[in-house]
Amino acid sequence: MLLTACMAADGALWADEPSSELIAALGEIVFDTARTTDQRKDALRALGNVEASSAADIAVRAAQDEDAELRSTAVAVLATAHLSTHRPLVEEFFAACPRTDPNYLNIRDQLEDAGNA
């Protein structure tokens, strides 16, 4: 059910002016440790193409989380939508990222497309 809601939110976030309330609600899910890692990652992925600084702030904070899967997803979000403003964080993560990480290829491709990998 939450996955469906996150997918619907993802569509709504493609609007010219994404809802700050929707971004904040997804952020609450991302940081709700009572939720499963998959639920938290789904909420974070819904922010994956949102260029709003509030979405980047959520991803930056999630990139510092204790959960390695959430950190990886957060860096993938930053690499996709916020690389120009958060390149050092993405590069630092990528330098230590094992090739087995599920986001490794995505992050590598984003860096290569930007001319840095």
C-alpha cells in the first residue's frame, strides 16, 4: 500500500511546482525508523527526480543515516537530481562503494554522464 502511495507521489512530484507538503510527508516516512527499510527507500526514491532544495535536504540527511541501504539510496537520489550541488558527497560515497551495492551502477553512470568517474 505504501509503495503504491509513493509511486503516486512520484507522479505528483513531476509538477512544475512540487508540493512542499508532499515532499515533507515523504521526508517523514524516510526518517520513520518504525517503518521498514524498503518503505523508507520507496519514499526516498519518490523524491528521485525532484529538484527542490527541500528534497535534496532530505536526501543529504538520509545519506548520513545508520541504515546502509537508505544511505545508498539517498546518494543515488543526489546523483540523479542534485549532482551539481552535492558532487563531493556523491563522489566520496562512490569512492568507497562496493560494486555489489544495488545503486553502484546508477551512481557511476550519473558521475560518468557528468564527466567524473
